[in-house]
Amino acid sequence: MIIKNTVLNAAGLVIPGLLFIPAAAYLARTLGVEQFGLLLLMYAMLGYSGIFDAGMTRAVIRKIAQSKTKDEDDFIMGTALGAVLVISAIPVFLVLFFSDDIAVWLKVSENYTADTVAGLKLLALVVPFFLITVVAFSYLEGKEEFLKLSFYKVITGAVMATAPAIAVYNDASLVSAVLGLLGARIFTAILAIISLNMSIGIR
């Protein structure tokens, strides 16, 4: 079991990384230097959006580890998911409201200004799905179901790595790449909720 856990955990890190390398190379060739640089910056912004879980993930892991009943698990997860949905409204509002200003601060060339603003607005919509995913999957971590968590990480990591590259295949634009990212995050959030619902159900 330990070996299986280790292998799947390693796969959850290695497989998305191996997929991301050719996907990133394709995105760089297709989008060009400026748009690809903006996409990488948006990835970084999304990564930092994790601060808006307000420590919810760690709290959930701790509370779930201490929980003794399914009803208690249900209450913890329902409360946590509701809380992150409310909290996620903050970055969504900020990015939507200041998207034009952010494009100016980034000194985006005139040709890509409209795409950058649209991409930032789409990126704002990614945040709630991102937070829902990390909080929902924290249940598995709290229950020490690392094998199942690693399995899900392989799937979600592969989707996240490849979706933007697939999205720009027919339309080589920053907006398409971010749409791919949004689609991937919606998929991972749905997968996380399905996993959670299979474990405890959500009232």
C-alpha cells in the first residue's frame, strides 16, 4: 500500500509536469512572446489567489481529521464550501473591476489590450472553481485517503496542463487559452464535488 501510494503521489506530480512541457512549448509558438508571457503571469496570479481560502483548507483538514461522524463531516464541508464561495467574491470583484487598469499597469501593447482585459475577466471566474477544488479535495487529505487523492491529482493535473493548449488549436489567442484554463478548472471542481459527494453527500 505504501509503495502504491508513493507511486501514485509521484505520478500526480510527474505526469502533469511531463504534459505541461510540450503544451507550454506549443502555447509559446502559437501565442507568441507577449501573449504567452501574459498567460504565464495569469497562471501566477491564479496561484496567488490561493490566499483567499483564508486558511480554510488547513482548517478543513484538521477538523475532518478530528471528526467522528458523517453528519459532522457533512456540516464541516458544507460550511467550508459556502464560506469559500463568499470569500471568492472578493478577488472576482477586484479583477473584474480593475481589469482595464491591470492591462494598463502591465503595459500591454495596443494590439493585445482587448484580449488581455477579456482574459483577465475570464481569469476572475476561475478563482471560485479553484478554491472549491482545493477545499473539496482537502476532505480526502483530512481522512488520509492519499491513494484516492493522488489518483484525482493525476487526472486534474493532466487536464490543467493540456486544456489551454487544446483550446488555442483553432483560435490562437490569449482569450482562448484562458477559456481552456476556465474549462479545466470547472472540470476539476466538478470532479472534486463528485468525489466529496460519493464520500459523505452534501446537504
